[in-house]
Amino acid sequence: MLHHILLILLGCGVLTGIVLLWFLAYYLFTPHVADPDATAKITGSCGDTMEIRLKFKGNRVVDSSSWTDVCAHSINSVSAAADLAKGKNPDEIIQIDAARIRESVGGLPSDHLHCALLAEETLQAALHNFMLCTTKNETRKKTHQELTPDNDTPRGRARRTTS
């Protein structure tokens, strides 16, 4: 009897180790965009967590990566969302929805439709973050241009000089 319990515990330990190694290998070997311009990480009500990173050049996505901590349907959905964004500008990325993601992965079982919805939400959140950063940077550039050496006051207001 004790022998059987020890074998069961050993089997559970081996299976746990294999699962942990699989998660570690998946995380380490999944390429991540270095220095992304936009990123979003969202945990859905189902408990799934997805992350998308986007790298822009000019106004187009030149590289993207994705990560999730759950099932194959989630992996496929978030990977498809990140891949669909490549080569697109923000106006085109807005058009990527859950239906397009489902179509891209060849369909999803009815109990996994939420995976495509969460992938859409994560992609749109990354785009939103990019747009916020872009707007802040443009505002900083305008402020910097207004503060030139000859005119270091905002909006060209006269400055007091002494002779």
C-alpha cells in the first residue's frame, strides 16, 4: 500500500515538473519585441492573461509579439492578433476584431470564443497605449519648438530684456 502511494506521489511530481518546464520553455523561447512602442497585458474575466507588444516604424507596425499563460486556443488567438497587426497603421489595426481573429485561426469552439475577444481587447489596448504615447510626444515636440533660444517663452510672448 505504501509502495503504491509513493509511486503516485512520484508520478505527480514528475508530471508537475514537466508542466513547469513546458511553461518555462514556452516563455523563454517565445520571441519578445525588444523596446516596444506599445504594450498591453490584460487578464480577462475567465482568468486568461494575454500580452501584446508592438514596434512601430513611422506609422506602421514593423514587429509584434504575443504571450499568454493558458490554452492553445488563447495562444492561437493572441498570436493571430499580433500577426494581423504587422504592416498595418493604427486606422487599419482598429478594424481587427474578434471575428477576424477567429477567421484567421480557422475558427474556435463555442466555449473558447472568449479567447478571440480577449485577444482583440489586448490588441486594441496596445494600440490605445501607442496613441497616448504618440500624442504626448507630439505635445512635447510642439512645446520644445515653441521654446527656441531666441524665443524661450511659450507661444511667442514678449520677454523682458535689459540693456
